[in-house]
Amino acid sequence: HSALTQPASVSGSPGQSITISCTGTNSDVGGHNSVSWYQQHPGKAPKLIVYEVIYRPSGVSNRFTGSKSGNTASLTISGLQAEDEANYFCKSYRQTSSTWVFGGGTKLTVL
Amino acid sequence: QVQLVQSGAEVKKPGASVKISCKASGYSLSTYHVHWVRQAPGQGLEWMGIIKHSGDATDYAQNFQGRITLTRDTSTDTVFMDLTSLTSDDTALYYCARDFAWAIDSWGQGTLVTVSS
């Protein structure tokens, strides 16, 4: 019942691109197109930035791009801005148990 | 405008239970599933369970099986989360959240539950 695996931290300079990975199994990430990504600033509720692996909700910048290969999903943020500094979480549906599971979270630092 | 408004902060003793309410406005609870997610201080997000929009079906995370019950009152568009046998490890901010396309597109403001003797 473990969480999805994310790197604890990533960093990048303004204008650069970074990628955050989210690794699961073929029961969750690899077996279902339900991966979503959330941005959370300190003291705030999470905000949905990608759903169903690749789709962005209305109002979310096109600098955020989701993708998936096998059991690993990825979130790429291009043209890093200071306001992107936050914690990022992935989430997936786990078919074998009909439950959802989050990744452990990744702290993004904009240098 | 979609809003989920949760009940206020709670302080409980170990072994007690807590019941948190989550009232929807701007949409009907009967049209979307509702997740419950918690976040311990300084920690990540932990999925707890879901109550489906039709038929009151529920699914719970293995970590909470036997301790959590999700219910809803369609007449008031309110969902409830009941968690029993509290320990200090249950001290956290608890969120209700609306399901959208296998994701969560709207969150309540969070309810802080503190478990302390």
C-alpha cells in the first residue's frame, strides 16, 4: 500500500526546465490513465495542474506538461518562474484495490 | 462557484472519534464523487477514502479500514467523515475534495484535527 515514488526535491534556475517523476506499478500509474498532478504552496490547499496524465485544467499555464511512459509519469515545468516554487504531488488510481494513492511529494526550489 | 465548506477545528483525546462535515455549494453532491485526504504537519498528502455520487458506495484506503466511515446527506448536500480510535498520528489537516476526471479539482478549506492527551 506504499505511496508512489517521487524525488524529494528538485531545483532549477529561472527560465530553465525541470522534470519531476512519479513511479508506480502496472496496477496504478502503468495500468490506468488517471495520473494527476497538484501544486501546493505553503499553507494553501493543493491545486490541480494536470489530470488524466496529459490534460491541463482551464487557467493552468501551458508551461506545465504531463506525460507517462510505462509505470512512470512525469511533470515537466518549462520556463521556470519564482512562483513555481512549491511542493508537487502526483496521484493515481490503483485498480487492484479500487483506491487512489499519492506520491510522497517533491519540493521544487527555484534558485 | 463551486465551494466545499468544512466544519471547524477539533481537539480530541486519544481513543476518541471525530466527525467532520463538508458542505457543497455551487453544485450538487449527487453529481460528483467526494474524496477525503489528510496532511500531517510538514508531511505529504494521504488519500483516505471516497464516497461515490450515486448509491453511497465507498472505498477506503487500507490504512484506515475499520476506522473510517463516509456518509452523506443529499438533502443538505453535505458529506461526513467519521474517524474512530484516534491516536497522535491522526493529528493532521483533513480535506474533503471533489472528484473530476479521476482527479481532484476542488478542495475544502481543511479541518485541523489535533489529538492530544
